[in-house]
Amino acid sequence: MDRTIFGKRSFWKLTLSLTVIMELITISMRLAFGQSAAEYITETNPPLLLQLHHMFWSVPFVIAGVFVSERMRSSVLWSIALGLIASDLSHHFLVLPLWVGNTGRHWR
């Protein structure tokens, strides 16, 4: 059996759980504001860090996961990073097409 963190069932359970939690938070925020991301950004002009897709928030976790030597902390950091990436991708390519009929491409 694979002994790396990616071969452990607990790693993938945590990653899936974090993906679902992040997506539920994203959907909740969209319902709370009642606006698309583009409308929210246009009307409120939030700081750049709030305008980023949550996939980009995974970068610090990936970097930290590379440098942390403890296996458990490293696996949690990688789970968080992959959960953020999976949540953002599922939001744009699964949730939004089903919900609003498009991928939410507002970067044109």
C-alpha cells in the first residue's frame, strides 16, 4: 500500500470534507448577498484579497506543505490546498452551470 500522505484514506476524507465545506460557504455567501461575484465586486469594490477565487488561497498552503517536515501537519496543509482547489473548480464547472447556466466567467 502507498505510504505517502496521498495514499491514505484519511487524507482523502479530509480533502473531500473541506471541499464540501468550502463550497457550502461559497454558496451561502452567494445567497446572502444575492449577487453574482462580478456584481458584488463592481458594487462593493472589496480589497483584492477578497476578489480572488478561493483556488488561489491554496498557494500558501501548498508552499507551507512543502516546507513543513511533520507528516501530519503536512497532510492537513495539502488537504486544505486540494480542498480549496476542488471547491473552486466544482463551483465553476458544476454548481454555477447548474444554478445560473454558465461557468461564471467574469474575467473577460
